[in-house]
Amino acid sequence: MVKAEIISIGDEILIGQITNTNAQWMAQQLNLIGISVVRLTTVGDERKEMLSSFKEAQTRADIILITGGLGPTSDDITKPVLCEFFGTKLVFNEKCFEDVKFQFESRGIKMPDTNKGQAEVPENCVPIRNKNGTAPGMWFNSPSHELRSQPSVVPKGKELDAPSSPPLGETGEGVIVSLPGVPYEMKAMMEEFVIPELKKRFQKTFIIHKTIHTQGVGESTLAEKIKSWEDSLASKEIKLAYLPAPGQVKLRLSATGSNQKQLLKDVDDKIAELRKIIPDCIFAIEEYGKEPETLEKIIGEILRHKKKTLAVAESCTGGYIGHLITSIAGSSDYFNGGIIAYANEIKVNVLKVDAHTLDKNGAVSKEVVEQMSEGVRKRLKADFGIATTGIAGPTGGSDEKPVGTVWISVATDAKVISEKFNFGNNRERNIRRASLSALNMLRTVLETSL
């Protein structure tokens, strides 16, 4: 299998000043064309570290993608370091200079003298012209191979001479590609030039990833439930990864091979088998490279389709359920509103929870949460009501009701259901887990009652 390494350059990444979203996005794009990423490396703006990283990466990968350090200032040293690595020199490229001037002229800005240097590129590279910025990218063959001529990305309104020799895709050597660190510039150059060239040159296999989103069962319990199914994956050479997060566990299935259609069938067949084992736990299947479905989005789609409405009454979750629901555009179509009934007086006076029931059972109880869900449903004139009450922590628990105890209820015009959960002692995680559990309870009700 073809292997790639991504090297991100910049002190700002190492000190945590910015998040390295470039590497994440690039790794995803490579996987989508059947190229396996073996390592993500980050180095500072230091010559020795950069040279060492380039040399080491060549021992592991056929493709090395580098981002960062191509700006016009003195701390941007990627080009001179690449010259040293390849034993070459910087040369002025007229077409790149036209692109740099175009960026300033199109905005009516005088070009600073320092930007002229951005039109200098290593003599042995193929410039990848940048139509969104001033720093060209650079495509190199590995040092042991002779570079072949290749057309570059063309900015809008620019003409480009035809290539004088066959495209890079006809050769089989490894490559090193250096791109700007500005995300939108890098992405455009990847999409328009780098990815198409890598596909022509390297794509011989396919990598399939599908992720199963589950809720309502912990990682260890889930592993026990699906052990036989997990063992059966080996016969199809499918790998399984557990990806736990507060309130849910994701199961990523990965398969690699030359027959894309068969790979997809094998993975889909296994997902169908799993649905029969844990039908209530699975709420979405994530297609790799696409935005994953969320519980709040799925619930919104069902409510909108069925023309039903929802209201929420939150105590321990403090409005987080309402936040999740309203994070979806168009949620006003089905969400009537919410009441944060943190104080007992609000539970009694606004949601009409019986004061005697509250005194007898306490706020964190089956009886109270069910009256809360029914109360908010009626008060806000909704078809469905959700309610939560519990002890988010880290203080406030007792032997009878320890920190992390949460009651959740869903009310409809036909019934009221509730369930007790014990989540742990981390306040933030408890709020998240309780909110997702409440949404999953509602999802189950919606799918079985409508």
C-alpha cells in the first residue's frame, strides 16, 4: 500500500497557539484516494529539525506533504531548507511572479518588495501556482529521481503553456509536496492539483471507513455484547476501532483492497448484522469524509417530517439539551422551547410538579422527572416533552443518590417513560452524557411510536 506522511511546520502549532486542522483534513483526503497516512509530524521553524524530519519521512513514506513556512518574512524558511535538502538553489519564476502581482493588483494594493521573493522557487521543483494567495506550492520528485515537467494550477484569467513532457502520473517515484499553511490556499491547491496527480500516480487500492454511532451503552459493555460479531470481522479482513466519547461510543470499520465494490458490500453486510444485535443503540452510520449525523439532527428530521413538536424541561443539564436542539438550522419548525427548572420552586410553580411528591421523593426521582416531562409538554403545548433531573457534581451527592445520578423522562400524549442513569463524578461529562441519553430516549420513542 502507498504510504504518506504529513509534516506541519510552525512554532505556532508547537506552542498550541493554533490547532493543526490542515493535517487532519489532508489525512482524510489521502485516505479517500486509497493512500494510507503512517505519521503526522509537527516541527518548529528550525532548519535542523526540518531537515531531519524530511530525511526520516523518506524512510517511511512514498508521499511527503509539507505545509507552512512559505510566507515572505524571515521566519518562513521552508524554501531555503528544501533547497538545502535537494542540493539546489532558488530561481526566479516569471509565472509565479505574475500570480503574486495579480493578488495585489486585483485588490488595488501596491505589492511590497518583500513579496517579490515569493516568486523564487527551488530550481528542481514544479511550481504549483496559487490563485488564492502569494505563496506558490512546490512539487518534487524524491532526490534519487529526475523531475519531469508538469503543468501547474492556473489562477482565474491566466493562461498556461502546454506541458513539454508526459505528466507525473506516468512515473512511479515517490514525491515531496510543499504547500502554504493558510488552510483555504492549501485546500484549493490540494483539490485542483495535488490530489488529481496523486490519484493518477499512486491509486492502486481503496480504503473504506464507515463509523457506527452508538448511544446508551458504555465501551466495555458494548464490547461484551458484540464480541462474537467482532471476532467475525477477521474473515473479511475488516478492522474495528472503538472511539469512546462522553455519552456515546463510535465503532469505526476499516477495510482495504483493490475491489471497492466488494469492500463496501462486506462492510455494509457487517453493519446490517450489528443492527440486529444492538438495534436500540445505533443511531447513525457515518460515511468517511462526510459530515456525520448527530442525534439532534436526526431527531429534528423526524419531528419535521411528522409535523410534531418538542419541549424540554432541564434541571441538571442546565439548558444543554435546548442548546443541542437549536444548534440545527430550522429547529424553530419543531422546537417550542424549554424551561430550565433548576430551583424546586420553578418545578412546582412553572412545571406544576406536585409539592408533596417533591418533598416525599426528592427532586432527583422517577416521580418528579415524569411530572416535569409531562408538565413542560402541556405548558409549552408540544407533542413531546423531555425532562432531566440529577446530581451533576462534583458535590451534592449522598449514599442513596451519589454524584452522577440522573433521571430522564420522555412524555407523549399517550405515555410517560423514564430511566435512571449513573454517569460518574465529572460535571461536564455528566451534563453531556445526560443530554445525549435524553435525546436517544426521544429518538427511540419517535422511531417506535410514529
